[in-house]
Amino acid sequence: MFDVTDYPSVLFVVSAPFLWGAAWLGTRLGRRFPLDDDMRQDFGTLQAAALTLLALIIGFSFSMAAGRYDQRKNLEESEANAIGTQYARASLLPAADAAKLRSLLKDYLDHRIRYYTAYRESSTGSISRQTAKLQDELWSAVLAPAAANPTPIMALVVSGMNDVLNAQSYTQAAWWNRIPDSAWALMIVIAFLCNMLVGYGARSSATAKRLIFIFPVFVAIGFGFIADIDAPRHGIIRIGPQNLMNLAGTLPSQ
């Protein structure tokens, strides 16, 4: 299902004419039901309150998106740390088991980098399936030697592998955690009504009527910016696997 909030540029292109239409509708209503001097002061109070509410909702939505962006960035760092730590702990295993675990961890690290850099959501399906298969192999690689030699050192290796698997789950949950559709709907409805009020309250001069079409552009830019931060896989602002790639560069090739 196509979600316009996944594509910030599309959201801007769609919302700008939509909000322009709201402002134009407001000007038409203003011509048909003009405000007299007594009503304009009360209307100005109502308009200011509505615009303040819109600003608060946009600011709150931006705060939600920024918090989720920081969370995804921190989880990428945690995932790289977990894989790097487990790679080092592989030396606690017998030589053959250690070599197998390190080979699997390198393959797993490559798949995690591919997950972060995949642009299309459809391409992540095969990556996720391969990642799940690798997780089973990683768990088996530490479970067998730990069962054969149940010591505190082996427990440390098993705990490290548990951290690796959990880190991927936390990352996946954070990428799914987006601004709810209901919040987007509320923000769009209030923006539509606010643009109508701006158009309705415009003075009769041609200059003022032209200026009201600037406000919808600002609101549409705000929508696009929020969507850009909130969309992990699309847009300009994206979470790159810098820590994972740095880890891949530091691991020995053999």
C-alpha cells in the first residue's frame, strides 16, 4: 500500500496545492460573507488561536519525528557495538568454532549494512529472510560449544550473541515506529482550516490576496520536513550505517 508520508517530496507536491485550495476557498467565502469592522477583531482572535494550535501540532509532530530519528541512529551504533563485541568474544571459543562464528558474523554484518542502505521497502524482504536464517546459524554456532562446555566463559559468549540478536529486533521496531496516521490526519485537517481562515481574513487589496498563498507553501514545507525525518528509507535525511561500515572496515579480511 502506497503511503505518501514515506515520500517527503510527494507529500510536499500534494499538500501545497491542497492548502492553496483551502486558502482560495477562504477568499471566496470572504467575498461572499465579508467581515465588518466589528467582527474583524473577534475574527483576528480566532485566527490567532487556530494558527497557534497548528504551530503547536506541527512542533509536536516534529519533536516526535526527531526523537525517533535519534533513536534509530543510537540503535545503529548499539548494533555495531554488539556485533564488534561478539566478534572479539569469539576468541573464547575453540579455534574451529571461533573461525565459524567470525565468518558468520561478517556475513551477518554485511546483511545489516544492506538493510540500512536498501532504498526500496520491497528489497528488504529477501534481506530480512536471509538475516533471520543467519541469526539461526549464529545461535547454533554458540549453542553447541556452550552446551558441550557449560562454563561462565561460555555463558558470556551466549550472552553476547543474545545482545546481537536483540539489537536487530530493537532496530526493526524503531524503523516501524512512525508518526501515527491519525496524527497526520489531524495535522492536515487543522492546516486546511487554518489556511481557510487566512484566506477568509485577507483584506480586499490584491496584494494581500496574493500574500495568503505564501502561507500554504510554508506549511507544506513543514509537512515535507517532518516526513523526511520520520521516513527512515526515503528522503534526504536518512540513517546511514556509518558505525556498521566502520566496523566492517576494521575486521580482518580473512
